[in-house]
Amino acid sequence: MSLSTKVNIKSVVKYANGTFGGQVIAKDDDGNKTFYACRVKRLDAFKVELDRENIYQFVDSHWEKVSVDDTKAMELTYPLRTLIAGYGHLFTKDVSKKKDGSRFGMYSDTVVSPATSLKGHKLKIGEKVFITKDAYSLVGYGQETIEYQVMGDSDSTYRLNIVVDKRMADRLNKQLEVAKKNRMRGVNSRPVGGGSWAANQDARKEFGRSRYDHRQLQRSRS
């Protein structure tokens, strides 16, 4: 019997030691659901390790520690790994009861990633993730709908009419302004002529050690 697994997005938290925990919902071919609580340790950007000693299953109205085989462990790990790889950097909101920095969650509305030359800003509103038309606009001129995916369901794409849903449009526009400001800070932090400040400093050091004048040095690089 095969299983499909999905993360309960609202349950996921990041702990002070860098591990992540959350509920994973497993559904079999007949639609029966089983609820697990797991923890994973992030090893790198795209790899996590499941804590096999602390897996709990919700049975008879309480959580009970269980052991799972390698196949089940992989099925539980996959949705958590996918979520953390794409959104792990967003867990910056202190959700611990005493606000002591022991647990962190995601803000409801935030910028996932800034625009590039090929793609618009990625904005998170609740569990919906939108990509804007470009660095400056939500949608193209004369358009009213924007595509989005639901976190944990990357196989499906939906559309939202920002003219009809004005409340969602307001939230999107607010995050768009944040994204534009963040992007401009990044642009303004680069030296005139492009490149990075580190590369610019290296060039100055090289010029200082060189027998060429500045124009000769530039020609020697071309």
C-alpha cells in the first residue's frame, strides 16, 4: 500500500538548536490518514536527517512514540525536506510562549525571495506563494489574475483575481513594496560599474601593486 505525505504547514517550527519539527499527514490509497510528529536536522541547503528516535503517531487521542522502517522514514522526511529547502530561511518569528527564542515560525505575509532578471518577486501570503510579473508589478498591464501555489502542494497551480479579492491584493501590494525596497538596497550596495565591493577592493589592491596606470590595467584585463 502506497502513502502520500503532506506537512501541516502551520505546525512547523524551528528550534534554537537549528532543528525543525512539525506534523506530517500520511494518506493511503483508501484515503485513511495517519498523523505523525517528527523532527529533522538540516545538513545542507537540500538535505535533512530525520530523528528516528523521536517519531510520534497520534493514536487514541494521544501522541505515542513509534518506530518506522526505512521506507516510512523516507516518506516522512520528504515533505519536511521540501518545505525547509524552499522556506527554511523564513523561520524568524519568535513563537515561543515566553518569547525566549526557543522556537521560531514564519510570518503570515513575507517576501520569500527578491526578483531577478528572469523572474519576479516571490511573495508568501498565508500558505499561498505568488510570483509577481516583474520587479515592479504584481501583474502585467490590463491583467487581473496572478498565479500562485500552495505551500506543500507544488504540483498544482491556481489563479487569484486581484480585482475581485481586494483584501488579498492589498496584502500582496504591501509585500511587493517591501520586496522592491529590499531589492533597491541590494542594488545600491554594489559599487558603481558593477561587481561586488570585495572585487572592487581587489582591483584597487592589484592597481596599487601594478606598474600600469589605471587605463592600462583596464586594457590588460579586456
